[in-house]
Amino acid sequence: MRRSLVLTDEQARHPFLASLAPHVRRGGEALVAAHAVPKPRWQQDLKEFLMAYCACFIAVSLYIA
């Protein structure tokens, strides 16, 4: 199938990526990451600790039950 409505981009290095528009190739993460405010490190640490604690608690509870 040939897509003649979209200009190709030689820097994309792949035929499918070359057929996509530049704003589509960049993706949505680039826009979100540009406007996102990073969380403080202690919040990330707390989140990871709670996830590990809950996972271990569930695993031990299932093993005991």
C-alpha cells in the first residue's frame, strides 16, 4: 500500500516511520514530559516501598492461607 498524502522523512530510517507525520512520530510522551513537574525523590521512594510491602504481604498471606 502506498501513502502518497504524507511526505516521507529520510531521517526516520524505516519505511513505516518515514510515512508518519513528524508530530505523530514524536509521540505523546514528549508533550506530557515537557509539562510534567517531577515528584520529589522521597515520594518516589515511599511509593516504591509501599508497592514492595504490599506485594510481599500478599505473597506471604497467600502462602499461609
